[in-house]
Amino acid sequence: MAAILYRRLAETALITALADTPVVLIHGPRQCGKTTLALQVGKRRRFRYYTFDDAATLAAARSDITGFVSRLEKRAILDEVQHVPELFAALKPIVDANRNAVRFILTGSSNVLLIPRLSDSLAGRMEILRLYPLSQVELERARPTFLDTLFSDAQSFRHSGSLGKELAERIARGGYPVAQNRTPKRRDDWYANYIETLVQRDVRDLSHIGSLDALPKLLTLAASQTARLANLSEMASQFELSRPTIRSYLTLIERLFLVEFLPPWFSNRIKRLIKSPKLHFGDTGLACSLLHCSAAELDGQRDLLGQLLETFVFGEIEKQAGAHPERINLHHLRDKDGYEVDIVVQRGTHHAGIEVKAASSVREGDFRGLKRLRELLGRPRFHSGIILYDGEHVLPFGERLLAVPLSSLWVRSPRPATIASQSK
């Protein structure tokens, strides 16, 4: 069966970057589609392809990196560059001597931004693009309109009705291209092999650690803690490992794009804000596999569904934000009085708050955190606050406050959602 190709949100950004930047690094987790994207764009421009997953190519580069780089064509794709960290420094003189002529596309399954000496060696010469597992927009072949609608004055969100059990199915499927269109059993098998490969190969390459068997357990724990404040002491108590060791392990799996930390929104004027980051698992399909939770089981476990849904929504917004032409920053809000907002989206000086609910109805009290954010920001910095819920209508709940169907994140329907009157 031929592989299904998806148009990636990052494709336009890659083409734009290649127009004026000598080196473009596409990084993201293994099997998220980096190589496919690089080849789709590079082959149309006659780029030569090399992969450091190939033993002979890797051996040649490691034995004589200067000679290897000097023999490269002026347009080349270099795949899985985390295996050859010395490549970054070796490319610098080649780029400086031929800045307008050379173009290199690098791909990496490890975050080089967390190793400053690597990324700094090509400072001013390299643009970095983050590629994620597939978004629902990409899977539906739809346009990413959610963020523009969120910050528009009209906020004419579109939807196609409530999702019901389909919501749990989307969460459990995740976004890895290879995991699409597989049976749940085959998908679980693939995810299990994926983790085994990461632990036995990439983790060994990145770090000499003594407890490899602890990493799958830590990943499972992280999956169960997704959408919660990162609490290293609590996580360390689950293992016979110290808090600093757990911190180093989390940094390691963060480098592999398996988890990430959503920073808190805070203001120096406000003393009661909690400044701990929130942990989010990188892909909800992988999280469900680690937790041995099928879509049907997830639909019946409302607490876990709520956690994974928040991570799912965060991932969808993050993917669209990464491809947006304007800089979009994401945070979360929590204070010592119990007010919280799942996602705070910042575009320039304007902010929008997003709360996530798996329920099909919304109450006035659900807007408690969003109203607090509105008070903290004031006009005009607070643009809007919305609750994404599994309902069918866009409902107004006061000044700049709306309940919006979850499906508005990716819906293709040209029919704008009508704003229904709020039922009491």
C-alpha cells in the first residue's frame, strides 16, 4: 500500500526560509515526517539526499567531517544530523564562503536548541523549523484558520457539530503519519516498537545513563501526568531515583520531543501567580498506548479524557501557531487562589485565553479563570476568552467570552457557526 502524503503546514515556511537562508534545520520527533517534507521540497529543487542513519555515510562523516562537508553538492539534504554533532561547526566555513550559492536542509530527531554550542555555531546562518506529528488540520486537508478567527473582531468560528465518541478516537489515534489508518492493535504494536527504538538507539546515542529500563516507566508516568503542573518531587517518589536524576531524564526525553513544558504566564505586578510550567506529552496517541487505554476505554474515563483532551487541544494550537506568519506565544495561567486558564495565546500585545472541556454543555462558572485573566490583563490586551467544548453552537457568555465547539479547530465546512442565544 502506497504511503499517504499530507500537505504539511511547515512546507511554506521551509520554502520561504530556503529563499534567503543557507541552512534550514527541520527538527522534531522520529517518524513525524521530517524526511518526507525535506524530500518533497528538496527534490523539486534538485537537492542531493544523504542520511546519517546509513552506516557507511555515518562512518565517512565521523572519520573526516571536513572532507565529507567539502565534497557536498551546493544543494543537499542531510538527514538525522544528531548523529554527527560536529557537522554544525564544519558547515560554517562552507556557508561563509558560498552564502548565496549553498542551501542545506538538515533534519534532526533531537532538539539542538538545548545544546547551545551546536546551534550557536551556525548563528545567523541557520533557520530552525519545528515539525510536529500531524495536526487535525493536516489530516482533514483543511486550512488553519483557528488562530486568525480567535484574534479577529467578528470571531466567526466554524463547526460541524459535536464529536461524541469520535473525539476519543482522534485523541487515541494521535498524529504520527505511520499510525494513521491502522487498526488499534497494529497501532499499539507500532508505538511499542517506537519506544523500544528510542530507548535502545537514540537515548544511548544522546546520553550514557545507567537506568535505561526506567525511561519507559518515566514516559508512562509522564503520560499519566500530562496537562498537570510539573512536579519533579512527586515524579521522583515513584522511582528509586533522585530528583536531579529525574530532572535530567525529563530533559533527555524533552530533547527527543516526547514531552514539553508549557511556561506560565506571569506579571511582575502580580505576586500570587504560580510560576511552575505545565507538563504536556508530545502526542496523545503515544500517551494512550503507554497507558494501555483504547479509544473506548478513554471515552469512559472522564478524568483521563479531560487531561488528554487538554493536551490534544494544546498540540493542535501549537502546531497551527508554529506555522503562523506572526509570532504566537503560548502559556498557561494558575494562581494561588485557584484561578486557572489552560492555554493563554499571545499575539503581539493581545492575549486570548482558552479553556478545554470534554462535556457537551458549558456553565457560567466555567468562565471563572477566563474572567480572572480578563481582569489581570485589562483592555485592550485581553482580546477574548473561549471555552472549547464538545457542543454544536457558539454561545456568548458576556463581554468577549464565548463557548466554541471543539471541531472549530480543524473543520473544513464553509458554513459559519451561528451564535446561539445562551440558554439559562
